[in-house]
Amino acid sequence: MKTKLIANYLPQYHITPENDKWWGKGYTDWVAVKNASPVFDGHIQPKVPLNGYYDLTNYNVLKEQANLANKYGIDGFGIYHYWFSSRQVLLTKPAEIILNNKDLDIDFMFIWDNGTWKRTWSKVKNLRYSNDWAPVFEEDNCIQEDDGVLARLDYGDETEWEKHFNYLFPYFCDKRYIKVGNKPVFVIFHQDNEADVLKSMFVYWNNLAREKGFDGMFIIGQKNVHNKHIADEEFKYQPPWDGWTNKTIVSRGINKIKPVKKNIYDYDEIWSEILKNAIKDKDSNINFGAFVNYDDSPRRGGSGKIVVGGTPGKFQKYLSELVKISNEQNKKFIFITAWNEWGEGAYLEPDTDNGYAYLESLEYAARSLL
């Protein structure tokens, strides 16, 4: 079985009423990317996309992305899915364009970021797995306007679960939607966020899927520190949110420089851990993760996490090793961070510094699967 390379995909680069309200009129992640500045000597910011600051409501942009992904060996996009409830679903346009244009030759699946969005200053308690999207752009006066909760996750009951499934169903029916056998693949970031509710919901979805002619659903959940297992298989997001511990002498030295707050990490050490753990996980149902680079200082300034030392050559070497391990172990997928996470410095798309070098490195690794 050939392991499929899935590039995680951010459907964010288009103007929405919510972005306008929360971070200023016309805000997309491009604003953060353009405004980024170095936080230590030798830190290269801002990053500039080689093919321009695109709008993901433009069919031609999606066409070019699909062509690039196919050319360089990506097997599909893992499109982030932002369903908070039937009353609030965000950043849907790019997936809708793909669904409605069958000539866009790219396979895909959804990855549900099942958490709440809030501001960093929010005092609301019990917001598990909440995401503060762009704290650099938060306005102090917003504190007086609301409680800092931007979009609250609400699983609801079976009525809500059915609405969610029905929203997803046209995508599941698309021949480009990635399946395991006759089961649509659906990925979730937080299988331990109200795990009992999620477990019941997925039982319900499995029944609905069978009624609609599928053999059920194939659920993949991110491996979590609480060891909650409600999915059919798991995956490891990389770089790991809970494993930012490895630092070389160089990165420790940089961490002493203000205003950086001990958030510099070493590319080689993180990849060393990824590969070491992949060998250990050979008998598990865990799909591996990979990453291109990481630097979320455009969104978070000096408090961001920054990985140093990455190059296209290193990425090629490490990804090729992971592909070999994964294929030998008959793993279904490798989830790569990311296709276009420019605000987090994790992107395969070409930039003015490296051109197409990271895509070419990925193509080399993908060829080892043939």
C-alpha cells in the first residue's frame, strides 16, 4: 500500500464579515504576513509569496494550487474545517469552489478543528482547545465589547449532528473526496474534546453514512496527551504542540535574546524525534506527520514559536526517510504542515527566498513511493 501525502490546507485567504469584525476591515492572514518583522538577528521576515498575495475565492488561484500539488507529488489537500455549530460555519468558500468545479483536479478530505476561537485576553473559563488566531491584531477596546469568545464550539444533539453530516455529504459523494474503501475519511484535531459526545456523534454519523450507501465513516483523530481514543486511527500533528522541548546550544543562545521568550526550536532535533518515534510506532494505528518549517511570529510577534535551521535539503532528507518508514509500515497517510500556513511559516508554496525548492524536495520524497 502506497502511503498518501496529504498537505494540510488553510482556507483562510479571503475577506469575511467575521475577519472584518474581529481583526479589522479587509483582514486575512496576508495582513499578518506582510506586517511581520524580525524578532532576532538573522530572522528572515517578512516572507513573500512568489506568486503573489492571492484570494482563495478566485477559481484560477485554486486551479494553480491544484496543478502545483499534482505536479510535485501531493496526493490531496487536508482542508481545515471550521464548523462551530449549524449557526456558525467559517471559511467555507475555497472548499465550495472545489466542490462546484469538478475540473479542479485535486483529491481532498476535511480536517475538523473542533475547538472554540477566543481572544488571548478572554477570561471565560472551561474553553478547552481554544484558538487565539491573531493576537498581534487584537484591539484593546474589544475587551469592553464582548467576553473575548469569537466562535464557540457547540456539538449539540442528534439534530445538530445530522445537520453537520448533511452539510458534509455532498463532499463525501464527490469522487475526489478521499476514502478508505467505501468510507469517507474525516479527520479531527481534538478527539479528547468532550470525547463521549464525539463518540456518540460518530456512531450516529456511521449509521447515516451506511443509510446513504457508504460502508460507514473512517475517522482519524490527532493523538492526544490524555490517550483518549475514539477514532478508527490516529495521526500526529507536526511540529508537536506538546513537545516543544528540544533545543540546541544555538537555539538556547537565541532564546536569551529579547523580546523572544524562550520560543526558538531546532529543526534537526524536532525531525530527529519525528523519525525516532515513527520507528517506534510501527505496530500502531498512527499515521505520521511532517512539517516544512514553522514560525508563527507573524501572528504572535515575539511570543511566537520559531523553528530555526530548516532548509529544502534537510526537508528532502527527513521527509524521504519518513516516507520510507511509513510505506514499509503500511501507513495510510502522512499529514504535512502545511500547503499554505503562511501566518505560521509552514508552507510548501513557493516564496521569494527559496522559489520552488521545498516543492521540489517533496517531489523527490514522493518519487521514493513509486
